[in-house]
Amino acid sequence: MNLYTKLSAVALLAATFAASTSADETQEAPPKYVESAIIILNLTNKADEGTTGYLLATPCTGCEPLKMQVTSQTALYLQGKPSSFSELGMKIDWQGSVFYEPGTPPVVTELFLN
């Protein structure tokens, strides 16, 4: 093997490693969740924006509630079935699970209410 072939092989390996490293860094982290919480909803429903607002999820007695943003992209499940926020009526206090993307504020991706 001559020097040119060796350098080409090293350059190819370096490029492959760099590409695989950058692909790993761009993968999204799995959403975080609160498995069981008392949930208080503060939502508004606007025709042009859909349902938006905030919720407070308290994961345990004595724990600080976590404030999270609800967007029009938040998926809602009521008693395990896909639902719309209009089905909640005026009830604001629930029990359930919250899946969210970390951030400031955290954004709710899926909301499971019982």
C-alpha cells in the first residue's frame, strides 16, 4: 500500500466517524413524563389557535407542582381514548399522566386523564 492509499483510507474513516457522530447528536431525546399526578388545567379555546394554556402537575404529596405549557399540538386521552379538550367541559382538576418536552416552560406532548 502506498502512502496515498493509506491517507485516503484514513480520510474516509474520519469522514464516516464524523458523519455518524453528528447524526447521533441530532437525535431527539425521548420525552420526559410524570407517571401519576394530580393535574390542574388552565386552558382557553380560541377558534384560530385551538386549545392552549397551562397545567400544574403535582407528582406526589408535598412535591412542588410542575407548570407546563399546553399547545394546540398536545394530544389528549380521556379514560385511555383519544379525545378533544372540548370534552373536558368545565372540570379543571384531574388525575393522570403527562408526557412533555423539557424547556422553559416544558411543553406537554401527551396528556392522559382519568
